[in-house]
Amino acid sequence: MKMVKSLFLGSAAGLIAAAGAQAADLPVKAAPVEYVKICSLYGAGYYYVPGTDICIKIGGFVRAQYYSGNNNASGPLWAGATRNQNTRLWRSGDDFILRGRAVITMDTRSPTEWGTVRTYLLFGFTTQTPNSIVNSLGNSTGLYSRRAFIQWAGFTFGRAQSFFDLFPRGSFAYLSQPTHDTRPQGTLLAAYTAQWGNGISTTFSLEEQRKHAVVNVDAGLGGGSTVARIGGVQIANINNDAVQQRYPDVVANFRIDQAWGTFQVAGALHDASAAYYANNCNAPGSSIFGAMDCGHPGDKWGWAASVAATIKLPFIARGDRFAFQVNFAEGAQRYVTNNSGMKHNPSWFGGSRSIGVGWATDAVLRDNVPGGQNGTLELTQSWGFAAAYEHKWTPYLKTSWYGGAYQVDYNANATQYLCSVFTLTNTPGGPEDKSLCDPNFGVWYVGSRTQWNIRPDFYMGVDILYENLQTAHEGAFADLIPGGQNARSAGFYKFEDQDAMVVTFRVQRSFVP
């Protein structure tokens, strides 16, 4: 019995020793994993980048949008500048557009001794059909980045929204109207904002030039893709003598942000100078137009001013708001109309032999003025406004009503310069009548959008827009030579006001805005 007990105890001791030896061979326990932590310093949606004090928020959206009557999705009165379309009677052109868009945003913030440093990036992808740029599947594609800026100690550097802007058109409507703001595309800038307390601030900003046409009517207005020519004169884009960018636009604002909303006044200075009297000068004192002065008019600065506000109206209904912006410009047209469609001037065919046109320019000049004197640079005046009201029927259903207008006016000298190159008549083929020439024009629009927010981050809605072009040279006839895609037949066309109606349906899901 003693022998059995000794064997048992000896075996147990051996097992314990072996188990101890095996335990000694096991790896040391790993250090705890550093999990991503929530950053509550800058609001909801931020997380610490592991191992740093940088907080990051990733957001974006996916959107499907469908247009009826929108002419290539760039605005009902502008697509005609390249495609000769006819929205009003639903004939030639892209009357139904399908578009898909996805956007990613990244917002990073971290503390410094002089305040928070912030970087913001927005990039996206758009696919649309039909369009002139297509991929192998037959759909248009486009990658873009519309925001890329750094903010620190009151400074903003990079691509951001202009500090001239306030009216938030994108929050009231789905379709770009001819307003002034840079919200969709942004602009390059370097700015400083001073905070004075109680929501009062001022900003001084150097921004990418908002350049528009400077027209030398004696340097030839032809060339390039056109919607039409009056004789040999291009009427879609008559920019031929703008000086290259020498100075940035200078923008300043005074702003008040309070619980009731925001109020702002802003101003801008813009270089509206011309290049040379005669385009393509060969040598001093000569040009392709003969022995002409190859100098240029005295440099001129254009300017713009605006008054704007957004006002909360909780006494009507919780979430109700109203916004407006009024702008005036001289020699700085794109501070009145800056939407992407203004890459072209309004130029649109109506029914039968009818057309509406308008030339939005910064300035006009002539270098071959009768009497041998070189002309001066005549700055173009323009004004515009936009306004909108939004009402919440329920926490999930809201409707906005919006409208606006702009007008482009030429002084007597500029009118005379432009009219010197156009041949207008009061009957087809009749005698020329210069009194019919009137380059002034305007645009006005009204619309409404209703949106159903199924969740705070998921909605669908419908937008209906009516837009009217009050044409230049109203009532006159001209012998036109249409050009470009789907060209109309040549012949006499009458200048008449044109209109369009566009219906937009949108579905969007956002994540961490």
C-alpha cells in the first residue's frame, strides 16, 4: 500500500512539474488593443485617429436625380448655347436626364496653441445620361473635388465657398438657378476672419477671379462652337479680349450671427481690364486689321455689393425660415449670376423661327471708333436678387417657395459699340434698322420644392421651376446661321422672350453630414 501511495504522489508531482514547464513556455499576454475612441470636442460624429490627438469625421451622401425639361441638367435657358435645344415644345434635345452622384467628405480637427486647426475635403463622382462625355457603358462620368481647405487662427486657405455668398440656394431648391453664389463649385481663396464677439465678424479675402466676357467689337466676334451667328457674328460667346488674371478679386464682408439668423453685407473688387485694342497684334503700330494702335484702354476695376440675410421664423412653425440676397455689380457680372450655366450666355430657340438671347459681359470696347479715336472700356451694369421661404408642415414634410431675377444693362456707348456689328430688321429680309438694337436683357424665375424626410438622413422630393428669358433685341428679325449640334436651318429668326419649365425628382441618403 505504501508503494502504491508513493507511486501516485510521484506521478502527481511529475504532472505538476510538467504542467509548470509548459506554462513557462506560453507567450506573454499581449498588450490591450487601442480601440477607436469617440471625440466629443467638436460635436457628433468625430473619432480620434488611433495614436494621435486628431479628430476625424467622415461623411457624404448618395443621390439619384431625374430631370424633365432641363436641357442637359445645366439650366433650362443655358444648354441651348451649345445644343440648340427646344424645351418649350419638347422637340430636339435632351428633355429627360438621369443622374447619379456620390460624395465623400472628411473633416479633421486638432488643437494647437493658437486654436483649432481644421482641414476639410469633399470629393465626388457623378454619372449622367445622356451627355457628351461617356464611358464604356454609355453614361457620362465625372470625378471632382469642390472643397479642399485649411482653417486655423481665423485664416482660411484653399478651395471653399466665397465670403461674398450667404443665400443658401441649395437648401431651398434642387436645380441651380441663375444666382451669384459659388456654393456648388467653390472658389480658390486666402482669407482672414476676425471675431469681435456677440456673433459679429468681418472677413477679408483674396479670391479667384470671377471673370466674364470683355468684348472688343472690332477684333472679330467669330470662332469657336456657336449656337448661331447673325451674319458672321457669333451670338453664343463673344468674349475675345479679357486680360489674363493679374490680380485676385478682393472680397470683404461684415456679418452678424445670432439666434434669430444671420445678416451680412459684402463687397468685391474685380479687375475688368481688356487685353489689347486689336487682338493678335503683330508688331507695335500694326495688326491684322491694319495700322492700328496695339495698346489697350486704361485699366478698370469692376465692383459688386450685396445685402443678405437668413431669418428663422419659429413663431410661424418650428423650422420655418426665410432668406434673401440682393446684389449690384458694375464690371463684375459673375457676382450677380455665377451658376455653372453662365459659362455660356443665355441663348435659346423657341417654337418655329424664334430665338431669345442675352450677352452677359464685364465690359465692352471698340478700337476703331469713327474719327480715329480709340474707344474706352465701358463697364456693364447688372443687378439681381434671390429669395426663398421654407415651411415645415410636419417634422418630416416641408415645402419651399423661391424666386429671383437679374438684369444686365449697357450704357449708351456700349450699346452703340455692340449694335455696330448686328444687322437687325423689323421684317424678314427688310431694310436694316439700328433702332431695333437693344442688348439689355433679363431673366426671372419662380419655383417650389416639397421634400419628405423619411429619416433625418434619408429623403425624397420634387422641385418644379419656371424660368423666363426677357430677350435682347425683342421684336427684331435677324438672318441667323445656326451652328453646333442638332443645328437649326439658316434663315430669319425673330427675337422673342423664351420660357421653360423643369421638374426635378430627387432621392438622397446622407451619412454623417
